[in-house]
Amino acid sequence: MKSFKLILNVWRQKSGNADGKFVRYEVPDVSEHMSFLEMLDVLNEALIGRGEQPVAFDHDCREGICGMCGFMINGDAHGPLPGTTVCQLHMRHFHDGQELWLEPWRARAFPVVRDLMVNRSAFDRVIAAGGFVSVNTGGVPDGNTLPIGKLDADRAMDAAACIGCGACVAMCPNSAAALFTGAKISHLGLLPQGQPERNTRAERMVTQMHAEGFGHCTSTGECEAVCPKHIKLEVIARMNADFLRAKLRSRD
Amino acid sequence: MQLDAKVPSGPIEKKWDQRRFEMKLVNPANKRKHTILVVGSGLAGASAAASLAELGYHVKCFCFQDSPRRAHSIAAQGGINAAKNYQNDGDSVMRLFYDTVKGGDFRSRESNVYRLAQISVEIIDQCVAQGVPFAREYGGLLANRSFGGAQVSRTFYARGQTGQQLLLGAYQALERQIGLGKVEMFPRTEMLDLVIADGQARGIVTRNLITGKLETQAGDAVVLGTGGYGNVFYLSTNAKGSNATAIWRAYKRGAAFANPCYTQIHPTCIPVSGEYQSKLTLMSESLRNDGRIWVPLKKGDSRPPSQIPAEERDYYLERRYPAFGNLVPRDVASRAAKQVCDEGRGVGPGGLGVYLDFKNAIERLGEPVVRDRYGNLFEMYERITGEDPYQVPMRIFPAIHYTMGGLWVDYNLMSNVPGLFVVGEANFSDHGANRLGASALMQGLADGYFVLPYTIGDYLATAKPAKVEAASAPFTDAEREVKARLDKLLGINGKRTVDSFHKEVGRILWEDCGMARTAEGLKRALQKIPELREQFWKDVAVLGGEGEVNQQLEKAGRVADFLELAELICLDALDRAESCGCHLREEFQTPDGEAKRNDADFSYVAAWEWKGPGEQPALNKEPLSFEHVHLAQRSYK
């Protein structure tokens, strides 16, 4: 098994109000089979052994689906490998002696909590503004009373695959959340269940998105390129179309 | 302790109707005066919180992650069962009920399982109405697949992300209620104790994981949907944060813990690659539909797989179980893999792996078909191992996946502590000694959407909990105890990291209370675990302070609880002197190595009761009777 040395410059910041700075660490025995987060585990075990505070980072499932992990590696959200969260990034993609710079997501709407952790609750508030179908539990029709063409179902699923990690915002030069918001608007807007609220949903979610301090989309496409779940830019076009239509029809 | 399962009278197919009619209702105008605390935001917790709020209750919901959408239900891949019989292949509520009881090796409560099968059909309708993008046929109707060896196609799925899509459906329903002001959400908040006042569960003590602030929350009922305890083994398919603290604190406040030894091991996970390994990744067991499992015939054969000729390979599942072959249930497949590795015929680093080979499938079906069926799984495998499964066989090994045991609950999902309800994987109720594939999502949503919202109303209308203040003595006492415990952890200033203790207790359990257990091994573990626990409280290193983000402190509290739970698991496994489902005691096997139940002596739920520090917990038994599914030895030959 190959093992090698890495040099890490990690953003250390004790709390949201404190000043932060890069701190340099060496990790001497990195195995190519480790995941990036396992490599940080090894660093943290060593730091604790020396009586130093371990690096705080968010993570949970470590299989690329919960969306909890994520930070910048040399300026790339989730690191250099496309279509991958940082928990699924393995060390075989790095080489001996490489120097890496680890930073938290940088966006006004995602304030730093500690080290590599940020507060992404703005995403929850965007969903709470309209990212749902207003049905209560019970009293719904049989699942097969509503036929849905396979193509629509597949496209809705493509958009629904978003894991809410925030990489799109972190990578966008405007810190826009258009890919995230557009993904939910597209998922529900492509399905018959989502039609009755399609206009109000777009209007409310987009309004909330701006209220949270996310920037405007200028179609640079960085979000699509970095998305670990390959959400396509077309969801932003759908969001804009639905929002415009809502505004045209709005009578309030 | 008196365990009353409160199963309604009457024929099994009428029991749930009967109970719903018997239940008292809360006046709609009074519902908002009742506060319900829901801990956990996975399928069970989120669906319960949303449904209760829709009914008009005031709900407070807590999760340790940064958003309720992160709960580990999200990682479920395969699907969700429902007795819809859309495929016209002979499925029915009775058949799903029968399969689940038999799959659980006759150690579950019949009435609960029957209700689960009945409710399964409503869940699909509910999720479709929410916009869950289930797979569809070209005609627009819902698609199904056969899963986990079932002989009917009753599994609904959304690609390989069914858990994610179902959870997002429940999360969106929850966010809607948060937006309406009906649910107060507390993310990054961990429950550290249960508060009992006048014999009723009335609140919780929480720690804000950002500021470190301790708080008490009062309510008229407490719902725990905090998931399973598989992470006690350190290496498992659970998320890193998954923990047993909420249910363990409830146990130490008097709730009975049922069948802790029923832990499920999933046969198709990616093997361990080194000491740094932090978790194990599951590969959907649908792979066993086309992959063939084998190891070399000879011990220590280190040739690459392509150089081992067919006559020197042992396709051991096909050899031992000609009828089911590679599709035998999870527990059988896992044990067989362990056996061949114990014989020294395992493959890969450390000899802990078996091949799952798609060469024949690629020859038979062509690579495009195999790619279409399993492409995303092959990609995931290659990403983790760096090996291409189209060229070389996958290596797989069993891993801890799910825990059937959990807090004891009655038919109404209430524990023996009045006002404490337990839903989803956190309770013990429906899966007996082994859970079938695609049943966990079904149970979580059945509990949260369709059972708890009724039964909790009956409790509130019947028990009429008196007003309680979060500043009263039971609350302040519990908060003081929590604070003392955190101070103690921070004051040890030892040398060993929290993870090193967690890994060690996991290794003890895996060796002596894993896939195969013996009285001798369990006694050894029961000796080692208290020693390790003692060392933990003397030598653990927890840096930093209480009033800040402190991930080591969070972990230390959870591991301290695992170190106690591990002992109870072994105690239960030792007491259960039979083999059943996932619990295989080597002393109790048929002559050809299959699990041998002892229905005469062990047809009961083992509900353990905390008796205080240093005391042996007391065993209470809820007898199980099987009136509808005939007791039989499982056979997959």
C-alpha cells in the first residue's frame, strides 16, 4: 500500500466572531485508500495526542448522500474530483509532498461557525418558504391514479437528487443559490403534484433566497461544474421561467 | 416491571380498526395547548413532527445535524415495501405480514407486524402526493422490483436513493409546518437526558452544539425517533453521528430496552482497507441478483482472481443453498462469508473479503445491460477502492447495518414510561430477530405518519398530563446531572483519544458478539467491557471547553453511553441460549450449520430494566404467541 506525505494549510477560526487564519500541518502517513475525511481524522488524532485542538469539520453519512460535509480544497468545493463530495474523495488523487489549502465555504449567507464548519440554515428557510406540496397526512388518492410519464419522472428525479451541501453557492463568484433553489422548483414543477402551487412556490422561494443574502445568478456555470450530484443549469432556467410567469400573473 | 403490550382484542385484521375506534380524541381547539417534543428528524421523527403539527399540536423538533434533512434515513438505497399488488403477482397484506414475521424468525409481535403491512399501502399514496419521484413505467404507473429474496415485486424505489427521496418528502412536510409556525425546529441540538415528573415523561435536557448552552424543554409527551445503535460497533454502515444516547438516557430513566442483541449484519459492504477506516459503505444487495459470490478452494491462494480457474473456485452459496443460491437472506449470506474467511480462504488485504463476480453476468447480458442495472453502484465501488468491477470481481464483506432491538413499546408505540413514545429504528417493535430488505423505510413512515399521530392523542386525552414548568425540580435536577457529567468528561485530561476507546469496544463486540456468538466469547466480552469503561473514565482525553463547538465532547458522551450499552448487548446475547435470525449462537445449530431456534424456552421479547450503577439489569419477558403464522424452521436450501 502506498503512503505519502501531505502539507495542509487549514483555516482555523474558533467561532463566528473570532478572527481566523491558516495553520500549517504535516500529515506524514497518508494512505492512498483513505478518504479525505479519514485523512483529517488521522490528523486530528495526532493533534489530540499533542494536546492541540482538533480541526472542526461537518460530516455525517460519509457516503456522499447526507450533504453535511464540504469545504474548499485549493479553491475547489469538495476538491479536485468532479461529481464527488469530499467524504467520497480518496487520497489516491493526491501525490507525495503536495500542499493543500482547506477553507470553509465562503458566502455571506453561510457564516462560519468554527474552522471548516458553516451555518447553512438559509437553505432550510428557502425550502420552508415553498419547497413542498401542501398536502397533509392522510386523505390522498391512490398512488396510481396519477400517471406520470417516465421522462418527466426521470427529469424530476435528476433535480430531486440535490443533497443541499452548498458547494454551488461556495463556488459561485456571486454566492448565488440559484442551482439549489432551481433544483427544488424543477423537481416539483415537473410533476403534476406540483402544479397547483407552481407560481406561488417560485415567487416565495426566490424572494426568500434573496432575503437570505445569496447573490444573483449571472450564468457562469461554476455551480453545475462543481455539483456532486450533477444538477444541471437548466434548473435555473426553469426557476427563472416560473418566477417570471408568477410575477406576470400575480395580482397582489 | 409490568409489560402490557395493550394489543386490541378481535381478529388480527380488525385490531387496528378496533383500536382507532377505542381511542379517545383531543378536542381540535385544545390540540395547540399540548406541546410535543420530537427528538430526531429522520423518516420516523420528521413524519411524526409534521403530522402532529398538521393536526394542530404545538411541536418542538430536535436534531443534532445542521438540518433535519441530514438524518441517516437519507442513506437507504434499495426501496420501500408495500402490499399494493400492483404487479398482480399475488401479493397481499397477509403475504407481507407473513413474510415479515417469518423473516424476523418468529421473534416479533404479530399484531404490530400485521398493522405495518396494512399501513404500507397508505404510505406509498402519501409519498406520491408529496411529489416523491418514484420510478415509473413507460405507461406512467409506478414501477416495482423484487428485493431481498422476496418472491413478489412489492418494492417501490427512486433509483438507488429511495431513502433520500422519502426523507426529503417528510422534511419538506416538516419545513412547511416550520414555515407556518407550527413546529419549532432546533437543529444542532442534542438530547442529553430525559426528564420524568410524577411518573410521566415530561421533558428533555438538550445541549446546543454551537454555543454549548444546556437547556430544558417541557412538553406533554416526548417522542424519540433517534435511530438505531449500530455505531456501538464503531465500524458500521451508520452515519458517524448516529448514536444511542437518547434511548440510553431513557433506559437509565426507566424505559425498558428490548432485544439489544438483535443486530443485523449486511452481507454486501466494501471491506475494510486499513486501521484508519472510519465507516463501512453498503453496496445495495440488488447486486446479488446477478453477481456470483466465490472464494478460492485452496487456503491462502494469493493469485489474482483472473488466474484462478473455474474448478479451483468455490461458489459456496450456490453449493450450499441450491434453491436460493446467491439470494439467501442477509444473515445466512453474512455467516457463510465469515465461515470461508475463518477457514483462511478470504481474499484481499487481511483475508477479510469474498469475491462478487459479474463476469458471467456480463457475458450473458452484455456490458450495457449490466451498466444500466448497476452502473451507479459500480462507479461508487471504483471511487472507493480504485478497482474497476467490470474488469476484476468486487470484494465484499459483511458489516453492521441495522439494529432490530431498541426501546420496548406497546401496540400504541408507547414505552413502559407513560408519555414516552418511541418510533422507527429506535424501538424494537416490528422486525423480530432479522429485518427484511426494504422494510425499515416502511416502518419508520408507518410509525410517524399513521400510528403515532392517533395514539399520542389517546394518551393526552386519557392521561391528561398536568401543567409542568421547565424550571421545576425534576428539570433542574436532570440538567445538573448532565452538567456534572460533561464537567467530569472535560476534567479527566487523560492520554487516550475518544476514538481509540470507541474502536476498542467495537472490536470486542465484533469479535465476540458479531455474526456468531458463543457463551465463552460473550463471557469474555462481559469481562473486558467494564474494564475498558473504567479505563475510559480514567484516561480519556477531551480537549476544549463546554461553551463552544466541541466535537470531541459530543463524541465522548456518546462513546461513554456505548460503553454501557455494549455490556447490555452481550448480556442479552448470553441470556438468549438459542439461535434466531441474526443472533447465531454456535452452540445452537442444526447439524448442517443453520440457526436453531428454541421456541419452547425463548419465544419472548427480552425487555431489560436498569437497576442502578453496578447492578445487574433485570430481565422482563413479554411472551410471544403465533396464531396466524405457523412456527417453522426457516429453510433456504
